[in-house]
Amino acid sequence: MIRIQNDSFSASIAPNGAELRSLKNRQTSEEFIWQADPGIWAKSAPVLFPITGLLKDGKTSINGVEYRIPKHGFARARLFDVLEQQDARILFGLSADAESRKVYPYDFTLQVGFELQANRLAVNYTVFNDSPGEMLFSIGSHPAFALDLAKAPLSDYSLEFSEPESLDLYGLTDDFFAKKQEGYLNKETRIPLSERTFADDALMFKNIRSREIKLCRANSDWSVGMELRDAPHLGIWAKPGAPFVCIEPWFSYNDAADSDGLFENKPGIMALAAGGIFDAGYTIQLPC
């Protein structure tokens, strides 16, 4: 773990996967990130690159060659280099190598930065296309926020959107992306949590309007906000009844059952020109 801190908060990041593993209030020791209990879910905030979700039959075709990119990509399982480090800021980097080219043919550099700014943690992704031609990719985030069930039951927590949302619910059917319910939200701004919320796995939404989501606790002024920046899609997930919830801004999602297996046709896949640079990320707003 590598630790950064400012006067009020500290963050710990694992170089393996450039994964945020802790975000604490230094005065109260309150922890805001799920602590990766392997008996429940052994991750905290994986980086999803160069895909989010699963490929149909676990494979895809890129320029006529078959590749097997693992679920949520491979970056979350790779060791990143530390490129820069200051008291409240750190920058990690991962570049293509012989191992990555076995499952993904492009030359790339992925940089993941973390910076504490007063009571905010800014997480930034920068993708560089180091290939001689166009590069296809996607990226997503998967941070898990800890819920203090000793202070309040799960039913006291909710997710609140910054804009009224009218959204169909999508999810997984046999690991394929599929519509589950039309009109799941109808000009609404709130999703209450319960032990049944994730009984059918993740809640997935396409093309949301809101750029901020707050995790709130009833009868309290406690909340944790998450600014989504440009990510168009959203996943919300937890193990049923577990003391955490994931708020996941994505640029793409799982393949559908009728996917043709061509990487360029994967919904949400992005094309980056040779020498191009793509920026994304999110910011966590912490209670003071």
C-alpha cells in the first residue's frame, strides 16, 4: 500500500491494479472504502480496462484475430509503476507488454492518478494510444463504499441522483446484458437500499443525466458524493445484505446475447486515434 494524505483525510492505494483500498478521516478514523473482506468480496475499487463487463463466450475479434479479454479487463490484475508521488497526490502507470498483447493487441499507456483536495479525492484516468493506428477500448470504475450498519440498518441508506431520472433497468441474464424492467425510475431522484436491492445482481442504467450521485443515511446529515464526470452509463452493485455499495461509472457494458463478437461493434467501445489521449475519472466528496 502507498499512502497519501492531507490535513483531514488519507488514502491508501495498492500498486497492484492501482486500486484504492482505503479513504479515511484522519481525525475520526472513519473508513469510507470497503475493506475487501475475501469472505464477501475481495476487491475495493478495481479499474476496469480495456473493457467493462464480459465478452460473449469470453472472446472478441480484433482485425480478424480472436482475443480473450478477461471480465472487466486485465488492468485490475496488473502491477502499476509509480510515476510521481507527493504528500497528497500519486500517479501510477501501466504500459502494454508481451503479456497484455496476448489478450489485447494495442500499444497503450494507462495512467491512474489520485489527489486529495480538502475533503475530496479526485481519481483520474488518462489513456494514451501508443499504437501506429486507431485503438479501440473502454474504461470503467468500480469503487465500493463502506456502510456503517452499526449506526444504521441498510434500509436507512439510499442513493440520490442530482437530476430526476427516467430510466429502464438493465442487468444480466445468463451473463448477457439485457433489459429487466421498463420505467424503473420515472422522473425520480432516489433509489432506497435493502437486502433485496441486489438479489438479481447489479442494477445497470444507460445514458443517465445525473453527474453526481450521493450515498445518504436517513436521519443524519452524513453523505458521500460521487461526481461521475463524462461516463454515460452506471452500474450499482453489492453482495445482497453486505455492508457496502458500489457506484460504478462505465463507458460500456457486458455484451448482449446477439453480439456479433466484433470488438468495433461492442456497445460503448471508443476509438482513439494514433497518438491520441483520453481523460476520464471521478471525484469522491467526503463529509466534513
